[in-house]
Amino acid sequence: MEFTFGDITIALPSLHITIIPIIIIILLVRWGKQLESGRFTIIFYFLLSIYIAPIYVKDTFELWVPIGFIAVFLYLFRNPNYHSSKMKASILGLGIALYQLILHYIG
């Protein structure tokens, strides 16, 4: 989508790319309100669980895995201060990580 104002052109991403981050932010804020303290930790759980990294590299083949989600999941599983909002945020991050994996293997 492009808007032209004289000599200036503003290029915006497509509508579905714009709506998805808005929905993610709304969900993270809603889940953050469910916590008694540390409302912004939900965002850190989400951002950590997005991280993907290669674990095996051989010539032209790379095996990428959502390492961030695995680390956050193991931490939440062993932590006595477990809250379901933290797990929801990390599962949402896993969804974004899987999307990144698909883009990596297709592109």
C-alpha cells in the first residue's frame, strides 16, 4: 500500500502484516494485566521464545530449531512461580518462531 503526497511516498506493508502485530500487542497487554507484579516480563518471555538458531550445519543444509522457546519452556516447567500467562506468551512466540522457520526454509 502506497500513499503519495506530492514528492513524498509512504509505503506501508500489506494489511494482514499490519493487523497481526496489533493483535499480538493486544494479547500481550491483556496477559500482562493478569499478573500481579512484573507485567512487562510477559514481553520478555515472548521475545525470548521467538529466537531460532541453527543446531546442525552441513555444507548447504542447516537445521534450525526454536531454541528460545525450548529454553523458556524448560525454565517455566521447573519454576515454582509458574503462571499460565507466561506460558501463553511463550506459545505465541513459538508460533512466530515457526513462521520464521517456514520463511527460512522456503526462501
